[in-house]
Amino acid sequence: GMGGGGKTTLAQMVYHDMTVVQHFDKRIWVCALDDFDVPKIVKAIIESVTKRKCKVSDMDPLKEELREILKSKRFLLVLDDVWDENEAKWYGLQDVLTVGAEGSSVIVTTRSMKVSSIVGTVEAYQLRPLSEHDCWLLFKKLAFGRSTEEPQNLVTIGQKIVKKCGGLPLAAKMLGTLMSLKSKEQEWRSVMRSDIWDLRGNQILPWLRLSYNHLPSDLKQCFRYCALFP
């Protein structure tokens, strides 16, 4: 599904559900990002289970350590945000994970349909965008907080802003948080009429840009410093 669509949030809800917690001996969460490096993934799994730094870097001893850790254990592994479409890498990881007890499961979140077809043994669950109504409820909750009074002029503008979110919950959350800091109608109209909405391509970009542009100058500087690190 599209970025900002709620894949990670849904996986987290499953991961922390008490029924799931009680069902599995081990639960492991690994953020794969774009670098699906099997030794790094195996190392991250080991560190997640043992809660200690793994100093091994060669693949063979890593495999042996992981097999020993997961042997006869029913585990849940979540690989979050997988981008790499190289089948050979997935099969290399799959081979290591077969030592778990029956009922062990792997959940993969990805934006790529090809990745889901490579790793999936069941049909992929594709998240649909939120309805405009649900998107508005999420936005409103953050924009107006617990206030019992919602200025009608801001509500009208807010509903127009929500239409630009494309049903993405992350967009609604970020924009709702942004608008909670603004109380003037002129400020709300400025966001609604921003030229950034006309950007083509990645639908996630406009509201990220808006959120950044409306940060205080000191926080913008902090954000730029963070961007220096991979």
C-alpha cells in the first residue's frame, strides 16, 4: 500500500494485541527499510530476542546463533517497510527461519506488490484509503483537540483541507496536528490554498512539505541536521 496508509500502524496493533502476545513464545520487530541485507536482518533479529548487542558479522555463525535462539520456539516476526525485490535474498532469510516451531508467522509490510508476491504464502492484504468521513474525524480530533467548540469557519476550511489528504491517515494526522497550532482563519486558508498541493508525483510529498514549511525556524534547523544522517 501507499506510504502513510497505515501499514505499520496496523502491524503494530496486531503485534501488541494480547491474544498475539500470549500465543507466541517470541515476538520480533525489524524495520527493513530499503536495504534488505540478510546478515543485517538476522543480526537485528538476534539482538531483538536476546536484548544484547550481537558482535558476530559473518553469515554462517549468525545463522547458527539464530537457529539456536529460535529452535522449537513459536515466533512472530514483523519485517516492516520492505522494499527490496530480490527473491534470492528473501529465500536466504526464509531458510534460516524454518527452525521455529509450527505456527510461527512472518508479517511483511511493503509498498511493493512484487515484494508481497515474493514473500507471501497467503493473499496480500492491501489497505484501502480512509473514507473522507473517517479522515475528517481523525483530522478534527487533532486539530480541535478536546474543545467543545469548533468554529464553523475553520470547520468549513478544514473539510476542504481533508479532501486533499487522499484518504491517507498519516496525512490527516500531520495536518491535524499542524492546524491545532493555528487559530486564525487566514492561517487555515493559507494552508488550504498553498501551491504545494499542485505538486505532481508522490502524493505523500505535499503535506510533508507543508508540515515542514510551518515549523518554527529552530525546529527546521534541527530537521535539517537530522537529514545529514542516513
